[in-house]
Amino acid sequence: MKIITTVGTSLIENAKLGDDFKELENKSYFKYINRYDKEDIEDFVNKLINVLKKGINCAEIKTIEKIVEKYNLEYYEICLISTDTLKSYITSEALKKFYQEKGINVKFEKKYVIKHLNVFENSLDLVRKGYKNLIKILMNETTGYNEIYNISGGYKAIIPLMTQIASYKKVKLAYIYEDSKYLIEIPPFPFEIDKTITYYLKDIFNKLNSEGIIEKSEFERLVQKIPAEKQKVIEYLFIEEDDCYITSEIGDILLNDYLEHKDIELIPCKEKKNEIKGGKHHGKEKVIEFGKKLIQNEYVCEILGSAEYKPYNNNFIQEIEPDGKKGMLIVKIPNEIFTIRVQTSGRNKKETTKIAEILKNKYKG
């Protein structure tokens, strides 16, 4: 499971290090990071690592621990998302090193610091840029399979936006208040979102992607080409400003989804292995029976037998395995407790995710 975690500064507050970090107060990462030597930043990070080793933690850690406990996770990955503040960046660096020392795979680098995601920006335009940057990284980082958003840390102002993305990507939200013992989970809506609208909006999306805005007259001309029943959602996806149109936050979600998938060219399997490996357990007949259906798909190259069943995950596509095993999926047999490991022709995460969507639409049952 991948735990995508927004990071705030409660660790600094819990450790009572406010005075030590006072000089960083309200400072943007992108504006101020170059004014500090690497050693100075490391000193701040080490202060937080020392308090973590003493057992002082924060909302982000408590939620991660509760998720690991609830789902009995032996393997999990953490992806840290920082706001555009030095304090959030330093906290993320400390959490990264703390978990890496425990042998946990942690993703955090400059691209996960969200530019303009800063409540001290005194400009609506910059705030919108921050939201757009957050949407872009979340849409790129989230496949929708075996992931969860940990929203206990960071600005509370981003929770509504993350809720929308979580429902679109079909992932849960997890939250725990610092003084609470209970993990709160919010599932996505239990119905499919009609994504066909992106096909009809492709001319508008391509224009916005290249130029950032689109003039009102051209926007209205392109809208007239869209079927009337699809035009009903337009008002939620775009905002009019000074005789031009830009995307709303919901529009940004669809725009990023469109850009992620528009250039994907799937290739059929060059070689198929038709032998279905069912495994040695009592449900091998079910695995073989469903495997025979899956292997008929042009993008399924081999059925590698059953995989571990995880009762907490009831999705048809249970997992897209990490890089290094490109094209690998774990699929749950409809109405059964058995899962199948499937090798596809996907060459990267985008292609494998697209193949997963094709299989889900055809074989979910």
C-alpha cells in the first residue's frame, strides 16, 4: 500500500521547538531555501530526527501507524507532500530519514514541495497556482489502486480539494486528530464517474494546456461542438475571468487526467504464454477459470497464478506493482476471495494503469 501523506508542522509544535524554528516562520521554501547553507538545513532536520527518536510524534505519524496497524501491512510505501514553507519541507525531510532508517521506502524530493501552496501568499492568483500544482502532483502520483491519502497534516484548506481528487481516483482518505485514538476513514463515492467528457473537451484542454487561458469567443465556439447533454457540466469545470476562461479546481483534475492518458499508445503482447498457473491452494480451479478469460485480452501476456488475498482491499484491481516489475497487476476474481497475478504488456505506470482500466471495464463482473 502507498500512503500519500500531506505534511504540516505539528511535529515542531509537539516537540516545543517553536523558538528554535522561529526564524523560519512564514518563509516560503522556493523564496528562501537558497539563503541557507546545506549544513544549516541539516541542523534543523537533525533536531526533529532527535525528537522523533525520543518518541515524540505528530498527526502524520500517528495516522500512518494506525493505517499500518489496521491493514496489518508488512510492506508499504510513503509519499510525502510538503507545502511551500521551509518548516513543512524540513519536517518532511526529517520524516523521510526517520522512516528510511526503519527500512521503509519513502518518496520525497523537490517536486513534492508544492510551489505557491502557502497560506501566506497574499494573492488569489498564487493560491490558485498552488492548488493547480497540488492537483498535478496528486493526479500523477495516484493510480487509484492500493493507495490511501493521509490528510492529518498540512493546511486544512486543502482537505476539500483532496476529497474531490480521492473520489475521482477511487482512494480512501484517512485522518486522526492528534489527541484521538481513532482512525477516521472516508471512502470514495461508490459509483463510477463518467470520464467521457474529457473526449469532448480535448480541444479546450489542449488550448488551455499550451496557453493557460482561452478567449471567451473561442471558448464559446468550442463549447457549441459539444453535445448538449455534455454541456451541463461546463460551468463546474471552467471559470470566466476578464473575457477569458481558465480551469476550475475540478476542471484541473479532469485536465490532468486527460493529459496523463492522451498520448498513451498500448502495444499488444509480443508473446503469450497460454498455460494458466493456478497454484496449490483449494481455489486453484477458480484462478484457472478466470485466468482463461483474462488471457484472451490482447494486453494480457501471462497468468502467473494466485497472489496473496488482502481482505481490506475489495477492488477488482488490487495492486499495480512498483517499478521494476513493469506491467504487473494483481486482480481480484469477481465474487471470490482469490486473486491473480497478471503480466501485461504495459511498459510503464501509465500504460499499466490504462490496461488495468480496460480489464476492469470488461471483466469486473
